[in-house]
Amino acid sequence: MSRSVAMLLALTSVLTIWSAQPAPAQAPSKGDRPGVIAQRRLHRWNALSKWLQLSDEQKANIKNIVGSAREQARKIRTDTTLTPEQKRQQLQELRRNTRQQIGSVLTPEQREKLRNLWAWRWRQWQRWKAYRWGKASRSLR
């Protein structure tokens, strides 16, 4: 009987310790912290402008181009008269035009650096996608 009392006492103490600890905080979702996306965007912008060595005039021009492109993209996404395929095509065209406008502001050396960066990001994206698809196909076996 003393053995069962000891087990009961141990179990009670473990449960008491677990209940006394605070519950783990839930991971915040995007809606909880709307400033995170803006902070990441600002961080990327600062790193890119430093890496490309943009002048103040170039920074202002590019910010205007990107800002107007963001507004146009928002309008396209919220337009209910367009089909998903039409939205996709218009957004692709908008991206293409935005890149051309940004390229017109940059010097040839800066354009080459940016082109190399975009190519590197594309390769990283393809690698990640291949990894994810490979991982998904292994889990289906």
C-alpha cells in the first residue's frame, strides 16, 4: 500500500508542477502583427539600396514607381469583373512594366547587379520548390 501511495503522491506532484507552469504562448499570425511585413519590406529596401549604391534621386524615383505599382496591383486583385486568369496576366504585365521602369532609373552597372540578384532569387525559388515537391512526393509513398 505504501508503494501505491508513493506513486499517487508522485503523480499528484507532477500534475501540480505542470499546472503551475504558464501555458506556452501561441505563435502570432499575420493579422496579429501587421507591422512585420512593413518592417521586412523596409529592411529589404534598405539592404538593396545600400547594395546598389542608389542616389537619393534614384531612391525617390523607385519608391514612386513601386508605390504606384502596389496601388495598381491592389486594384487588379480587388476587381471582381476579372477572371483569375485575367488578373494573373494583368499582374504579370504590371510586374514586367515595373521592372522596366526601375531599370530605366538605374545605371548599367546597377541594372546588371539587380539582374544577377533576380536570377539568383529565381534559382533559389526553383530549388526550394523542387525540394518541397520532392518532400511531398516522398510523403505520398
